[in-house]
Amino acid sequence: MQEVKVKDLHKQTMEERLNTLRAGVLGSNDGILTVVGVLVSVAAATADQFMILIAGLADLLACAFSMASGEYASVSTQKDTEKAAVAKEAALLKTDWAGELQAVSDYYRGKGLSKQTAEAIAEDLMNKSPLKTVVRVKYDIELGHYLNPWDAAFASLFAASLGGILPLMAMILTPAGYKWPTTILAVILSSALTGYISSKLGNGLVKVAVIRNIVIGLITIIIHYGVGKLF
């Protein structure tokens, strides 16, 4: 029985999985835009394939590690905040049990239950798992399940690398006559994919998200191509 509980503790909640996916989508989108921006600028200024490759790879690595470190710092802060909230509630359970019980009862009253029913549910839950009940009701935290900064960091690192490498390969590996249309197509397809995934994760409008990402990608190409041509 104890083994089952240990396994359950290590199962990721939906919030944990969504956080990792979110980091991946953001990393992919950033990888596409930053890498294609540098590629287009350099390719517009020079036809030297080696220089384009070096510039693209350097930006790809910088983008991937920047996104990963940013996600790690951000999620670590959120994890620390969650742990601080749990510690605070653990202390309150010792000093203000009645207040904590009332908070749980008020929560269920807010869900439309009668006072008697809400109080009965609150007493039952608090007698079984007081800390778990309080942190879930007051902070929507699942006790023992904190957001993992390493999961977010690696998801962002991998996704940013994957998103950036598609336009890089299109620019470097295709023949000179097809370099630009292939790169633009790679940006459109990868931007559309990240838009689709992000809309599904956020329950948004798929068409709007896809079009928005494609438009942003094309604008990025136009702006950086113009910058490259200036030099």
C-alpha cells in the first residue's frame, strides 16, 4: 500500500505536464524567430554560406540556452513561492485550526453548497488530510507536486533548438536558387505548428493563433532582410 502512495506522489499532475509543454512551445517559437532573424540578416548581407552557418549556429545555441536558463529561473521562483505557501499553511494549522476550517467551508459555500453541507465536507476533509485540503482550496496547489524547473528548462532548450534548426537547415542545405523560398516555407510551417499547439494548450482559437504566428514570422523575415540589405 505504501508503494502505491509513493508512485502516486511521482505522477505528474496536469498542471506540471502543461507547464513543461508551455515551456516547449515558447522555446520553439523563440527559436524560430530569433534564428531566422539572424539568418535572414546575414544572408541578405552576404552569400558566404560558412558565415551564414556560423552566425545561425551561434544564435541557435545562444537562444536555446537563454530560453532554458530563463525558464529555470522563472519556474524555480514559482516553486519557491508554492513551498512558502505550504509552509505558511502548515504553521496556521497549528495556530489557527478554526480559521483554516472556516476557509475550507467558505470555499465549498462558494461552490453553491448549503452551509451545513459545506461544513460537513470541510470537517471530513480536514480530519483526513488537513494540509493537503487547505493548500488545494486556498492556492490550488497539489501537495507534493511542485513545478519542476529542470523539466521546463530542458523542454525549452530542446524545443528552441528544434525550432531554430529548421530554418537553419533550409537556408544552408538547399540550392542557392531555392534557398529563400525554402527558408520562408520552413518558417511558415514551424510557426503554424507552434501556433496550433499553443492554441490547443490554452483552449484558444486555432485559426487565429496559427495566422498570428505565421504573420509574425513573415514580418520578422521582412524586417531582418531589410536590415541585412542596408549593410
